[in-house]
Amino acid sequence: MALAAPALRRYLLLLAQEHLEFRLPEITSLLSLCGGQFSGEQEIRVNSPFWILNIPSEEMARGLMKRTVCAKSIFELWGHGKSAGELYTSLKNYPTDKMLPYLQSDSTYKVHIHTFNKTLTQAQKIKKIDALEFLPFKGKVNLKNPEHIFWILEDYGMNPNDVPEEPIHLYFGRWIADGQRELIESYSVKKRHFIGNTSMDACLSFIMANHGRVKPNDIVYDPFVGTGGLLISSAHFGAYVCGTDIDYNTIHGLAPYGIREAPRRMGSQKETVKSVERSAENHFFVSSSYHLSDIFFDLLKFGAEYLVMGGRLVYWLPIYRPEYTEEIIPRHPCLKLISNCEQLLSSHTSRRLITMEKVKEFKDQDENSYLLDGQYMPYRGHNSFREKYFSGVTKRIAKEEKDNQK
């Protein structure tokens, strides 16, 4: 006879309202890293800061919060509703035996109120707290150092120009843990010894590490390491990190890099020499032109060949938005697409964070498989991204100058 699966417990996740597209893949990846699984039946509104999740244990909930930079806090959900009356009814139906361990007479507690898209007066907050007197609190109130913290969370919608009088969703729960939002400040690029003009934002660096499910003793390799920003988050989570870059000066903090630099790759003396560059320390190398589409295929082939099974490839794909379709996302038979999140750069350009997972062992016949399935041609559009990008910039500058002359 099969053992019954452990009952899932309901938790409320309070999320930060930035990088909205990146939040669900991060939470899903971290739950799987902790041994859980994201259920398709979760009660979430993707753009909302409040998500109700079913998680097997409080230990797993705490494990999630030890990694996430997209979520602020997590709570054991005791009740929720679309009105105060629904909330109170939900709380009255919550099993008393699950409440009592946190409401004992020898314990201390406090109640905190959090509102989204509305500010309450202190008097309004006290009134809402007093309305919960039907709950069997037996402990003493301690506002400075309580053993247990309970939160009332109210959602007043997403439109700051049309705030309802009453909240559209209300929640009550026991605080479990906070996320790792402080990492964004402690690893801010402003505090680094050297940053380039495209050094990765600290928040996105940690999101990338979480999408990649980086864990202690993993090996993380960045073939386009630049100033090393993407490896910092992986190292923080206990991984061994290494990277390479064609630009000696950038790695040594001597010059910036970015979209203005044409892509190129190392070549041998036997190849057609496109340019010969010399660094400040007399390092010579030969480089040749390197199309963006070729970079992606080499990257996917490298990942397919050298990743461990279940290992992940995470990279940024530049996009010219007027021409974007799902078909231009590079594919490989050994790699499964896990997530595809867009970060807007301008009205006509963006970049997409692509996460892929190795699901099949690499074989020789997989090396050039992209040439056989008719998918290669759509990717060629990536090669002209720089031209399209600067064309858009030129048009915008011309429009601004024309508007200023009016």
C-alpha cells in the first residue's frame, strides 16, 4: 500500500513589485531546489504582490526564503477573503489546534499591518487589530521583541489612480521568514572596486543564480565574464566560480565594454585576420568576426556537452521587439527551455533571460543538429541587432531634436 503524500500547507508570499516576469521562474526554481514542486493549482495573480502557495513544510518555506530576492516575506496563512467578513469567517474555520501553539499564555506576540497601494492612519490600524479579538490570543503583547509576529495584509489593487475605499483582498498569517532583499544593497555595483558600463545589476545577478538553481559545491562558468558581476551571486550561494573573456583590459579593470563592442572570437594565425589587438601588458591575440547567432549556437552546444544532467544554462538574449517571435529562441535537442523572461530596454529593444536545463546526454550527432531541422534561418536576425538598436537610437534622437525645435 502506497504511503499518502504529506498534506500541503498554505502559505502567503509577499513579493517585491519589480522584475515581475522573473518572479514566478525564480520561485518555481527555488521550490524544486528545496525538494518541492510548484503546483499549477496555486492561487496566484502573476502581477500581484500576494501569492498563495501550497508548500509541504515550514522548513521548505524557510529554505525558499533563504534564497529568493524577488520575495519579501512568507507567512503561514490562517485566513483570507475578499472582504473583512470573509476574512473573519475564514479565520474562524482555521483549525484551532494549528493556532494554539503560537497563542499560549507564556508567549509574546505583536500584530503588524501591511497595505498595498494605500496608507492607513494609526487609528485605522488599531481598529483593524481590535476587530480580531475573537482569536484566542492568550500571550502578552511585545512590540519590540515578540516570539510570534502576525500580519494583516490588505490589497487595494494595482491602480494608484483608482484606489478603492475597501481592500479587494485581505490576508492574515503568522510570519515565517524574510527573503534576501538585503543582498541587493550589500552587493550593489556602487560598492564594487571596479564596474564597467554594463556591469550586471545585483538583483538580476541573484535572480540568474536562482533561475540556474546554483547550490553549494556547484561549478559555475561564465564564458563572457566581463567584470565578474554574474559570478558574485553564485559564489555567495557556495558555488565554485570561474570565467573567461576575450577582452583582457575589461577583466583587469582597464576598459569598459558593452553593446557598442562588436562581437568577436579568438582565431588562429592561419585564419583570416580581422584585427590584432594589444593590451597594456603586451598580450597579443588574433580575433575574427563572430555573428551573434553563432555565439548562441556555440553557447548551447557547449552547455549541452559539458553540463551535468539537470544542470542549467542561463543567458541573456538581446531582442529587437518589432520582430520578436518565440521561434527565434535558440533550441538544442539536449536542452529543455525552462523560462523566458523579458526585461525592457527601450520601446523597440529588450533582452530576455533564457533558462534551459540539460535533459539528454550529448552525442556527436547532436553537435550540428540545428542545421538539420530548418530552425537556423530565423536566428540569423540576431546578427543585425546592433544595427537595429542604433538605428532606433538615431531615430529617437532625431525625433527629440525635431520636437525641441517646435
